[in-house]
Amino acid sequence: MKISNVRLHAVGIPRHTGFVNKHVIVKLETDEGVTGIGEMSDFSHLPKYSIDLIDLSRTLNTLLVGRNPFDIEDINRELLDNFPEAMYYYEKGSFIRNGIDNALYDLCGKILGVSAAELLGGRVRSRMKVCYPIFRQRFMEEVESNMETVRERYGQGFDVFRLYVGKNTEADIELLKRIKSEFGSKVTIKSFDFSHLLDWKETLRTFKALVPYEVGLEMVESPAPRNDFEGLYNFRTRIDYPVSEHVWSSMQQSEMLKKDAVDIFNISPIFIGGLTAARKASALAENGRKSIVIGTTQELSIGTAAMAHLGCALPHLKFTSDPTGPELYIGDVVKNGVQYEDGYLIAPDRNIAGLGVELDEELLEEYKVSDLGWGEVTVHQLQDRTSTK
Ligand SMILES: O=C(O)C(=O)C[C@@H](O)[C@H](O)C(=O)O
Ligand SMILES: [Mg+2]
Ligand SMILES: [Mg+2]
């Protein structure tokens, strides 16, 4: 069994906020007719350059055609040679590696007739608790629409949310007050996500203003500029709550461990370049006596299914995780999307081979875009995932 062809399909799918995200669906075809699917999720992040898909397809076919799909480690090594890690959160090479890597797990599972779960260490749980994101408020007027989001999503079973903060603390406090007043302890805000926007002292001042209104806070995320390990440590040693940071490279994670900069590693296959790399990052966290949370770039169902398999295989996953992408978009490209129940992401059916989701060719065509170009989107929209200029 050899890989015979790599196909890439770019799609653009709007969120309920109106923001359109572009993703690339991967098909790994083989000389025996089995095809694995994967997802290079959410290229709609800074910096504002885009990948040439024709060139990328040519490169990936050169690298992968003729390879044995079970050589997952060696293929990951070769992908790293061609798309090296960078000390940057949204390094697009990581998205590319992730899409190929998760397609390999789908493909190998289908060849063996087993779920990807069997290739990821099995199951310690059948579902993982997740939270719904409330994106950053710039204006007080956004409080009511965010209250509507909480009411609507609470009605669908989501009782844990996370709040992106740092631009309008008065509005953030008002939202926290209103949530506590209307929902009491039935709704919690598991994290304040500062998204690397402030230096650690500004974050500390903002955090001290917010914390009297916290409701079930589990962690504070990205409270210092990217790769400011001393800033993370200084902030972490001055608050009583755990500090989490995304893992975007093995070097960055090692530095955070060496400098004791965080309590929780936020591990997403998309930002570290795949399930294989995410498992290594998770093992380093466990051996370093650090906790983990499964983060997100807000993937579609293929990427989210991969994370559900991963999250349900990790014994030391103790905090509420983040993958809710399929709930954020108005559509998807699969026939059987991932399922959420009572605020949990349900692991895909273990009796279905591969990742457990099936591509819908008609939806793939419906959401097809010709390239990963940017249009008129502003930096604010890119930072806060909204259509508001
Ligand atoms: O935890 C985070 O940080 C994110 O979720 C970043 C977001 O920008 C995410 O990538 C998204 O696209 O909403
Ligand atoms: Mg974050
Ligand atoms: Mg994203």
C-alpha cells in the first residue's frame, strides 16, 4: 500500500459572527483505492500572506507519493524538514503538517479497519468537556449580543464559556456581572484569554480588575507577549490561578518548561503540526508535571474529530478544553459532523474506521474557494474573529 496522490481542496466557511475562515481539506489517495482525509484548519490568521495551493500540492505530491502511510514518524520528520517549526503561534507550516498528519491517521485506520483511537492509545473517556468562546469585546454595546450568545448556547447544553479580554475591561466586567446575575453558578467562565496583547504588568492590572467578578475561573491564558517566558513566569507567580499558554513549537515548550513559565500547556494539533507532535507535547507536559488542555483554532469536523480522539486518549487532561469549531460555522464539509452533548465533545464512534467522519463532496463543492486570499478583512477582524470593522 503506497500513497499515490495528494489532493487539496480550499473551502471558505462563514462563522455565525460573519467572519469567513478558509481551510484546506486533504485527501491522501493510495494505489489500493483507500483514501484518508485530513484538515489544514483556519488559514485566516495573521500574517496576511497566503499559501500558493498549486505549489503546495506539487510539493506535497513530491514528498508523499510512493510513501508507505504507516511510516507516520518518518513522514512527520520529512514534513518538518520541509515546513520547519517556528517560534510563532500561527505558523502556517504547522497547519500544513497537521492536515497531512491527521489524514495519515484516517488513512491507516481505514486500511486496518479500525478507529484512529486505536492508533492514539485508545480511550480513557468517551467525551471531553469543552467551552464555548465569547470573542473580545471592544464596545459596551457588545455585552447584550454576547449575553444572547450565552443564553442560546446554554439552551443547547453549553454551560462553560471562555472570554477573550484585554480591550474593554469595563465591558468585560459588565458581561461577567450579568452572567453571574442571570445564571448564578449554572454557567462558568473557565478562562480569561489575553491573546498575548498586553505585557505581563498590564495583564496583571487588568486581571486584578476582572477577578472579583470571575465565575468558575480555571485558568488565565496568554497573559504576556508571545515567547516572553520571563513575563509568563512573573505573571504566574503573582496570581493564584493556573496560567495556560499555547504550544507552537517543541523549542518553545521546552523553554516554558525550563523557566517554569506556565501551569497548563494548551496543546492543539493545528499549532504544533499534527496528532503525532501533539502526543509528544502532551507526554513532555506529563513528565514535566504540568497539566494540559486541548486548545483549538476552531476547526471543522475533520480536525475536531482528530482532537476528540486525542483528548479522549489522554489520562492527564483535567481542565475544560476548547474545540467547538463546528458549532461556530454555518456549515461543514462532512456527512456526519462531530456531536456535542451537555457541553461535551463526544468521541467519534469507535466502530467507524479512521477519524470517524465522512467527507460530503457536494458540501466540499458548495464551500469551495479558488485560493486562500484575504480580501478586505482588517487586522481587528482577524484578531477577534468578527465581521465588525
Ligand atoms: O485560544 C485561542 O487563542 C484561540 O482560540 C485563538 C482563536 O483566534 C482561534 O484560532 C479562532 O480562530 O477563533
Ligand atoms: Mg488562547
Ligand atoms: Mg483559528
